[in-house]
Amino acid sequence: MTDPTVSAAREIFDEKIEGIHGSVDGLPTEALNWRPAGDDTNPIAVLAVHAMGSTRNWLAVAFGAQLPERDRSAEFRSVAGDGTELLAHVDRVAEDCRRLFDGAGRFQPDATRASGFRTRSGDEEVVTRAWAILHALEHLSEHVGHAQLTRQLWERREG
């Protein structure tokens, strides 16, 4: 039987993936790469790629899986060729995440794990698996909301 926390998290994860699809579907390439307030803001393409990379990383921490190869800074340089290509990437990473959920077995929320990140003091960051799964969903939700807002701004822009 699947742990109820893992089941709930999987349901929220799938809802957020639908949110990414809704943010991307039907937009032209220009919109996917549009920075709503200039170079210091992120376009939908960056938000989607970064959100998925981060989610996969934090779920690996939560479920005790091997941390994926990841170039976080490259995520912020992502440029979408088109919506189909971007959603194919999202769906590939989402399947990796679903495999982590499916292989979770007995979830151990109080177990700790190194996150692969460093604290400000330079120490290796160690978190509970409960913190990692909650952070994965919180961070994903935040960026889905950013992508939805960016789409709304695109659709209402002048010119």
C-alpha cells in the first residue's frame, strides 16, 4: 500500500504538471521566450525547465534515489524552440518523477539526506525527506504560478 503522504504528493504533482501544460499550450515560440519585465525576469520556457529540474532533484532527495545530473545555471538560459518541444521535455522529466513516486515504497519522512546543495556557511545541506517532498511541491507550485501569470501578461500585453 502506498503511503498517504506519497499518494497526496503524487496527486498534487500531477495537477501542477497540468498547470505547466496549460501555461504552454497554444502559445507561439515568441511568447514562451518572452521576458515580461526585461532581462531580469524569466520566460515560461525557463520557468518550466527549471521547475522540472528542481522537482526531479528534490524528489530524488525525498525518496532516497540517486541525484540526477543537473546544470542548474543552464536551466536559466533555456530557450524553447516551440511548445511541443518544451512540453516533451516537461513530460520526460515528469515521467522520471513519477517513477520516483512509484518506487517510493515505505516513505520515511524523518530520515535525513544530503540535498546536493551547500548552505551559506559552505556546509553540505542536510534535510529530512519530509522537507524535501514538501519543498519539491512548493517550489514547483510557485513556478507554475509564475508561468500562468506570465501567460496572462503575454495575452494582455499591448502591441
